[in-house]
Amino acid sequence: MKSRIQFKYISVLALSALLLASFVTPAMAQKKLQKSPGGYHGELDFPISWNRYYSYAEWTKIMHDIQKKYPHLADIESIGKSRMGRSQYLITITAKSTGGHKDKPAMWVDGAIHGNEVNGITCSLYLMWSLLTRYDYDKYIYDLVNNCTFYILPGLNVDANDSFVRFPNTPHNPRESFRPEDNDGDGLYDEDRTEDVDGDGELSIMYIQDPKGEYKLSPDKRRFVRVSDIKEEGVRFRRIGPEGYDNDGDGFINEDDIGGPDPNRNYPFDWNLRAGNPYPMSEPCTRNAYEFMLKHPNIFASFHYHNTGRLIMFTTPPRREQKQTTEQKQQAQERLNQYLEEQRKTNKYAQAFDVQVRPGYEEDINAQAQIVTMGARILKNYRPVTSGGVGQTAASSYGMLGAYAFLIELWGSPAFDADEDNDGRVSDEEYLKWIDTELTGEGWIVPHKVNHPDLGEIWIGGTRKKHTQRTPPARYIEMEALKNTQFVMYCASQFPKVEIEEVTVTPATHNLFWVEVAVKNERIYPTSSDRSMKLKRAVKDKLTFSSSKNISLVKIPGAATKINPKNTSVQYETITGKVTEFRLKGKQTLRFCALVKIDGSSGWVEFHVKSQNGGSDSKKIKIKIS
Amino acid sequence: MKFQSKKRFRLVLTVFMGFILIGALGFSAQKIPISFNDYHGFTGTVKYIKAVSKAYPSITRLVEIGKSNMERPIFVLVISNMKTGTTIDAHVKLRNMRREGVKNVPPMKPYQGKPGHWICGSMHGNEHTGTEVCLYIIDKLVTGYGTDSEIKQLIDNKTFYICPVVNPDGVYNSVEKGLSQRRNSMMKDDDGDGRVNEDGRDDLNRDGFFTRFRYKDSKGRYVIDDVDPRLMVRLGRDKKTEKQRYSVIAEDKDNDGDGKRGEDSEQGIDINRNFPEGWFTDDDMAGGTGDYPTSSPEAQAVVEFFTNHRNILMAQFYHTSGGFTFRPLGTAPHDKLHPKDVAIFDMIMGKKYLEIIGEEVPEAWQKPELLDKFKAELKKSSKNKYAISRGYELPRGWKVSYNEARDRRYSYGMATDWAYLQYGIYSITTELWNSRKDIKGMPELKGEDARVKLERALLKYQDEKFGGKLFVPWKKFDHPDLGQGEIGGWIPKYRSNALPGSPLLNVCEMHWQFELFRAGLMPAIEISDAKARVLYTTNSARGAVVSQKVDQVTIKKGKSKGKYRVVEVTATIENKGKLATHVARGTQLAGNREDVVWLIGDPDKVTYLQGTPFQKIGILEGIIKIPGYSAKVAPAPQQEQRSPYMGRMWRFMSQYYPRPRRPQQRPVPTQVKGKGPKRTVKWLVAIEDNAPLKIVVTSQKGGTKVKNLSIQ
């Protein structure tokens, strides 16, 4: 118990520079390398208009078309069919010339597991588009696509995604997959859905005239406002709720909307019945996606797009159980805040997390903290936070597959810009100002009279339109997608890369020599996550020794295993056999030494390092004894 | 002429006799013969249930609920009168539907409106006695429909979902192929050599059975039995012997030349560890089998079927062998069970089960009123804290798989626990067949070499009854890897399953009786005294109301003429079944809802003055008193697993959802009085013209009933 390392504050200062992939297969060169930031970077080779949302038919066509243009970089497959029979298309991006997609560490990206969160689709498509079109132009992307694989599933919940884009909906529905569910407990399933009563293509709020109502029309007649004084004279309204009819005649409207389980509570890790009824992986769309992830153990990290709120949520390793009083918790929080304040004096993007992980998970929390700190810098007003389990996709990606998992909450209503009085919330007036100026008035539904079959004469309006709060308005989409693409690419650029730094030979005695080898990983991520080690999914890195016939390995006596011929401050591991297994952490150099016997005056030794996720490297040196 | 008339007379006689016969047999004209002289296996079972579903279309439906990894279908035979039963969606007319028109809700089947009883066999492929019992039960039900009034009652009012083979690949290999296979089949590379299923078991002597291979081995653990030389006796670890030692292995060779035998076979995962209850270990690692809960197509098929058939209240998952029943729980300690369900499981079902298999019923179950006394006594004598809290130790024949003595769970991801804890089903697992008890004259399991004695007796029994055909005599064989030896042994499918013929029939009959008893416990909802009384007529539907309080509406008395008739509708809703419409934790479970009563009429012509079209009426209790349980004594049920959609969320959202009918006021809820198994309900409605009305009571597990009202 005492020996446990306390991981109190993990803080990361700004990383000085992006560590670019350091090796390029020399045989290939980029066709149209562009070095000027102001130059042409290939996007117009396959132009896509990013200021609108696409239906399922449209975005799958874009996927297929772009794959046809870049067949050497991309493949498309359907990983299965959704409940309503739509194919779930997944695009695999990697340079086929540098190896198969399964032989490289992979980034999984899925968008829009919640039907209404379709800006996740846009971000996924934007990543796909950036990787493919810029491959020939950008060194950075060229290296990424050569060394990593990207599995991109733009729409996960395709049925609800398509419904959200094509039909009148509130910003919040349809969210779930289309398994029938009895929300109101009346024995009927999905029988009372929302309807666009006034036929304007938007789902707004219904009001009805009622002398006892709490609302009145605002002076500009654009919205309903609460009556402050009940005695005030004038026409009163009562809020009824979102547009719709009473389909089953039970006295309620819209009380049993389409859809059942939340797909993001449907994954097996930390699943529970309460949140994830009826059972884990019950939905075809989630099951197909998860089965694909299971069959691709090379998936090293995963991004899951959601909205809203501008958050970088990262899955933390299992926490250490600790009993803290509220006072202790407060004190810990204060210490954390103080620490952060200090850090922010020199780096305004500094982050700190109070996470106490179980023993053996230190590397994971360390690496993730560094990545999200950079994420906060790239995504600017996004806030990194830790996230939990309860059957969420990211929880299973990390908890069951050992992949570093991120849940990105995209966008967020323009609270950052529209909040004029800086009180932390955007009032209706502020919102309307934002809509009038930046959206040039197109984001608002003005109250109007409609005849309703169940209610008689009602009023509809006084709300924002669909694409104003959870999904950005058309002209903001690209801004959002670009930043997020940069973050995913940064994360992939930190996938491990094993290298042999140096091999040196120093004489010991007679014909015995010390051979030392330094193996390093300069990236933030270790060659396999702590979690994948615990899950026994990880394959250890291997250092293989080979030599000419006259050179042989000598077993070092047990008592002398910590022999260090050169420098006592450096830790060496001894090599005793042909193959040595180890695991390289992030930003780590491991030194090994072997004792060899050389018969004759010349020969060679070679070291080959192979890592499941970090590639391979080898170094051969010739030895001549004079 | 004479001849002709004789012929005619014969014809008339035949027709007459035919009528008598049909009359006597009811409708079961073409009986599907079935015998239990050998196992049906997968092929025989499918053939039989297909024939049954064809011969009895009015009381059976064959449903394919999934496919195994080897593409073999998993069938459920639904047994219920297809002409009776109704569901709520047949009565509520939906209008003004969303134009998008996503058709994701299939219409419910009439049999889903009756309490359901699931019986399945062979989740473990080599435990196919369960399949035979399922077939026996099918036979009893379909042939008994025309002759037995109790069975007719059940088939008319309840639904049986019988899935004789949950694990088609395992059963096919175990019975048809002669290779004992507990798990499902999977295409996978166990030994990581890049090839799939390349080194499974082998039938070396090609006799059609995968038996045993024995060879002389100075380090072997077996010797030949003195009494019966066919029998191999396993020695204790340090036991010394003068006799020739043998090694006994499976009939198998190394097919891929890696020095190992049978290391990459078709065997996949254990389906009964692949269910979503208690699948993870306490430190969040996989405890059950498969990549995730329900990863196997078989487990998913079962879980999906249960999800879509929420009317299932009873479930039996047959396994083999042991001759006892596991009631929940195995993955968690006893105190996760509600005390009311404990009483129902033990005092009602367990008691009956012990009586049927002929074992002694614990004293505490016979005198439940003295439970406190038994508890006090146990406190002195027992160390089992769960037994002390119950008041009795569980007997051999009716137990839990959780290890109460060591306070340790038995395993992970088991179906029975899942069905009870998550879906609120009285689910049990009966381990069928106990050769010592189910064959008459078997020796007692006592003494040092009790097992050997039993083995000898079993060999002798199969000599006498089966002419020795169940055991392959040892014959010399030259093993490619191990050299000289002999192949022989029990034919695997007979090894641990009920022996065909009378022992199997005996097992079938006992367990049919038990399931018949359990089916008889299920709830039965009825609507009685439904009345619609016209109070008076009026010109304005709304004008009738004088005052309205929280739950009371006062209407104008007297007579005025008009086209609206103000009608008082009353009815009594009753559960006449033995058990309640839910398990004790009832609607705390996600997916379980309260019982509901609807008053349905043309929405354009019916105005609800008091009451709402649908009203929740709680859970209708059963008519029997649960022995050994009283609500006062029992601790409060655990608050957990309430669905956000159906419980908390709905209560919150119901305030938010608009109510169209009377904008000015909240509608007065339907008047519901009474508790326990009975409710009386009352509405006041104003009806235009002669619009018809009907009452529909719908309970998830208690069934759906309709009553059309005639307005007086």
C-alpha cells in the first residue's frame, strides 16, 4: 500500500513543438509538396462545400466519390446495416504503398452516435477530406497517412442522423436508435411522435391563448416572455410544448417519441440496465461498430464526436478508491486551483487534473493529460475534462480495447460571443442580437397563428431554428471542423515510434565485449497503453539480436546483472537471449547491454526492434578488432 | 341393391364414426408421433417441431429467433391459442401521424397479450436431456389441448415459448456427430497459427463416435477395474498400485503437427456465461465468456427475444445433470433477491419441486408460520448468514449456485440471474437427470468407492436394457502420435444424459408436471362488472361539469335534451391468477411498466369529464397469500435500476408534455380504488351520438383483456 505512487497533479506545460514523424520512406517523394502556408494545399482537387449539412444519401456519395479519386489511400466498406436497413459505411485511410492498414497503429473516429449531433458527421468527413486531399501537398499529413491508419465512420446512428437532417425536428431529437420503446408506459411503442404542425420545416413551441397563462408577447412580437406582474393587462398565453398532435388520443402530445435506448449507453463497459435498457450492444448500429473495433486490435486511439458544450472529454483509467470527507475534497480542489493558477501565469493553456489512478495506470493518465493539454491549445475555447463510463463508447474503447479514448463535445451555442453583459449566460435578447447580426436574421421563428386539430387556434414560434444551438449554423461548420481535424491529427502524430538510437561496442576482457543498444520512443504515447497491458491485448516490444557466426552471446552471471561499463547513472537492462521483450513508455529511452564473445578479428551485430504499434527499426554495426 | 345399400350403410357408419372420433379428439386430427427411445438431436428436433407447427396451426407458431455461427437456425415454438388474446395496439387508433413515417414498430402478436412461459433446453450442447424434456412438453401440450381441460385453459390463456435447442451447433456435434460439445461453435484461431479450427477432435477408428483412447503409461492415473474390465478407475494422486497403469485421453490426434492435440477445435464459448448480468469481475475485467455480453449469436437471440416478449414471467433453462434445480442467484449473494420472491421461489415452487422429485421438504417450508423460530435455531447451529436470514438451509434438490458457505460467486454472465434481475422473470435452471436417483436400483452414493460402484451399475444397466450398445468395447488401435493402445468407452451422448427409454420418460414426466404447476401460477387478468350508465343528455359536453377538484368532478343533475350523453363508466379489474403481474421489484426494473387501463372511444366524439383515456393502476397482486412472507416484516426493496425513461423521467416529463384536451385545467385522473388483486375504476364521459366505448386492461406479464361496453 505504501509503495503506491501518488499521482496527484499531472501538469503539462505547452509542448514546444509538434513532433513530426521523423522518418520518411526515401523511395517515395511527395508529388506536389507545398511549403508556403499561403499556397495551394490540394483541397480544391476534390472540392466539398462545407457550409451545409448533408443527408445520408449525399454524404455517403461524397465518401464513395472521394475514395474513387484516391484509391491508393482509401477503401470503403459497409460494416453492417442499421435497424432500418441503411449501410454503415466506413472509410479506411492509409497509404497502401507503406503497408496494410492492419499493420499500422490506427485512429478510430466516429461521428454522431446521437442522431441529432450531425456536426460529428461533418467533422469526420472533414478529417477524411483533409487527409486525402492534402497527402501530396503536406509533409505532416503525408507522414501521418504513411505511418498510421484512420478508420472513419462518419455517421454511426445513420437512421436518426438522416431523419434529423431531412425532416423537421427540434435540436434535441431524434437522438436514439430506432428500437421501439414505450416511454410513457401505456403499452404502446413510439406511438406519439413530434409533428410539424405549421408545415414550416421547423419544430417550434406551441402556445395557446389562456387568460391564466404565464406568457405574453414581447413588444417586438418576436417571442413570448413571462409575465412579471400577474395583474398586468393584455393577452395571455400558456406554453404547451413542442409542435405535435395527440396521435394516440391519450391526452398527451409527443409523449412517446421515436427511439429507444441511448446508443451511447449501449456499450458493454460499465453498462447498467437503468441507463442502458434493454441490453448491451442491443442496437445494430453500435454492435456493428464495436465488432469492427474488436476485429482491429491495431486501433490505438479513438475519437467519438458529440455535441454540445465544447469539451474534450478523455477516459481516465480506473480510479483508486478513496474515502475523502467533503472538507478534504474542497482542500484538494483548492490546491489544484492554486497550482493551476501558478501554471497559467506562464502558459495560459496549462491544465491540471486531480486524478488518482489505480497502480499501474500512471503512464495512461500521464499521456492523456499531455495530449488534452495540447488539445485545449488547438481547440482554443474547448475545456478538457475527465469522463466516466456507464456504457459509453469511449469507456468501452478504453476499458475493453485499451485504446486511448476521447469524447469531443462539439460546438455549443454562441455563449462565448453573444454574452454581452458577461453574466455567463446568453439571454433571449442577446441571442436575438446574435441572430440578427451574425445569422442575418435567419435563425428565428416569429410567433404566428395556426389551427390545431386537437387544440383549436394556437400560436407557434418564439424559438430558434434547428441549426442554431447544438449544431452550428452553416457558415460556422468549417471553422469547427478544421480545428477538430487538427486535434485528431495531432493525437495521431503522437502515436509511438520505436527507434534504435545507437549501438556501441566497448571491450570487456580478452575476447569479450560489451554491446550496448539504446531504444527510444520520442512520442507522448507508450507503445501500448497500460489498460491494454492489463487486458492482455498488448503485444510487447521485441528487441532481436543477431550476429555473424563468430560472435555469440555470453550469459552474464546472475550476481552481475546490473553491470554498467560506461556510466553508472544510466540504467541498463541486460540481454540474455536472442529476443528481449519490453515496453517503451512515452518519451523514453531504454538502454540494453549484452556481453558477447568474438572469435576472430571481425564480424557484425545487428539489433532489430519491433513494436506492435510503434513500427520497427534496425541497426547493424560491423566490428573489426585490430 | 343389397350390396349397394350395405356399402352405403358402411359409408354412413364410417362418417358417423368419424364424427364421433373428431368429437372425441376435439381438433387434434393428425397426431405427430414422438418416442423417447433415443435422442432427437438437432435434426430430429427441427423435423419434429416443424411437423407439429404444421399439424397444429391454430395453437402453434414456429419462429426462428436467430442463427448459430454455423448458420443453423434457433427455433422457438410458440404454443398458444392463436385465435384468443389481444394486444393494446390493436385497439388504439393512431391519427395525424408524422409524415416521415418511419416504420420501426412491428404490430404485436395476439399471443404477446398473454402471460408467457419460456422453456429452453441445450444451452450447453452436450446437455441435451433438456431438448428431450422440451419435446415431451410440446407433445403433452399439443395433444392434451383437445382432451385435457387444464391444458386447454393454459393454451387458451397463456403462451408457451419453447426453444428445445438454444445451441444448435453444440447439439448437432454432441448427438449427430458423436462428439461431446458443451459450447457453441465458432470460426476462430485458438492457437494463433493463422489457421481456423484446424485441429479439433478426431474419430480415429471411424466408428462414428468420439470416445476415449487408453494406452499403457507408467505415469498414468488409471487402472482397469477388477470387477468390470471395461471400466477405467482413476487413482488418487499418491495412490500406489501393483496393476498396470494407463493413461486415458480423448480420441484425438495432432492434426497440424504442432505437437498438441485438439488445441484449435470448433468449440467456441460457453453461452451460459455470455449474458449481461454479472459478466464483469469486481475489478472491471471480463469474467464471463466472449468479447462482451451477448456476443454469441445464441445468447443475443435469447436476449433479443425476451426483449421483444415482455410478457414472459416464467422461465426454465434446462441443463444436465444432477437432478436438482438452481434458482437465482449465482453471480451475486442471496440478499439481492427480494424476500417476497424468495418465498415464492422456495416455499411455492421449491416445495412442489421437491415433492415431485421425491425429496424431503425442509421443515421450515412446511411450517412457514414458524420461520422466526427456525431462524433463531439456525443462528446457533449454522455459519451461513444467508441461511440464518432466510430461516433454512437450501436442500440438495433446490439450491443456488452462489457459494453461500464461502460467500463467493459461482460464475459470471449466467442466463438465469440475468432473466430474474434484469427482466423480472421467475427464472430457474433445472439440472436434469441424476442416474443414481432416476434409475431404480442404483447403489447409494456411500463409501470409498461409491463412484466406481455406480459406474459398474450403469454399465450393467446398459448391458441389460440396451444390449451393451451404449458402450463401445475397447479395441486395439495404433495411434499415430502415441503408438499402441485401445479405443473405447461410453458413447459420449449417453454418458451424462438421461438414458433413453423409461429413465428419460420418467425425467420428462416429472419436469413436465413441474412446469405445468408453474404455468398455473401465472396471473390472469379479467374485467368484470363493466357498466356504462347514461346519467342524462346535454347540449354541451363541457357544460355538464359544475365543479372540479383534484380527483372529483361534480356534474349537473337533472334532464335536459341534447345530442351529448353523459355516461358513467365503471368496471372491476381483477387478477384471478395466483401470482402478481410482476416480480416483487416490479416496475423498478427498466422495461417493466405498471398495469394500465384504457377507456377507448372515437376521440372526436368522446369527451373525458372525469378520468383520462389511459390510467396506470399499479401492479395487480395475485390471489394467494405468499407463505412465509409478509410485507410488514420484509425489508424495503432496494432502490435501483429504475429506468430513466419509464420512471423518474416520465414523471418529470409528464408535466412538461402538453395536454391538449382541456387547456384551462389539468384533467382529473381516472378514479381507481382498491388494492391487492382488485381495482374498481370509474370515468365520466360525454358521448356524441352512439359512439361505442371499450375498456382495455393491459399488463405486461398479466395479459391484455378487452371489454366492449353497451351503453344503457
